[in-house]
Amino acid sequence: MTLGKHKIRGITLKGIKVLPASEFEQMMTDAQYRKTYITTASGDRWFVYFEHLFFGKVEAVYSRDKKIVITAYHPK
């Protein structure tokens, strides 16, 4: 999976495969998303959730060490 496969309202991810967590989180903050909670996911990964007042929730999948964001998307 890659970040660029999905669209997140308010930010551009076209052509991006993965990002360092700090860079992704800065993009989310700049677009006025805020991190709401973190939980474990299958495959030794982490789900990190962000919310936006107008655009809704985003689910991001982080690597085991939480240093890389593998993919992110608006859940249906």
C-alpha cells in the first residue's frame, strides 16, 4: 500500500509512497487535522486516527516503530 493511492481531503499525497511520521503529522497539522488516538493493527503495525472539523476522520497505518506512515485514508 502507498499513501499516494488514497486521497485525504485538505492535503496532496499524489506520488508519495511512504513518509516519515513527523513529516506526515506536520502535513496533517498544517491542514488542521488533529491526532485523536492510537491503537494496534494487524502485522505489528499501528492505526493512528486524525480528525478534522469539516473533512472527518482519517485512519493512518504506521510501521511497528511508529516512524513511517505506510498509508492513510478516509474510512467509509
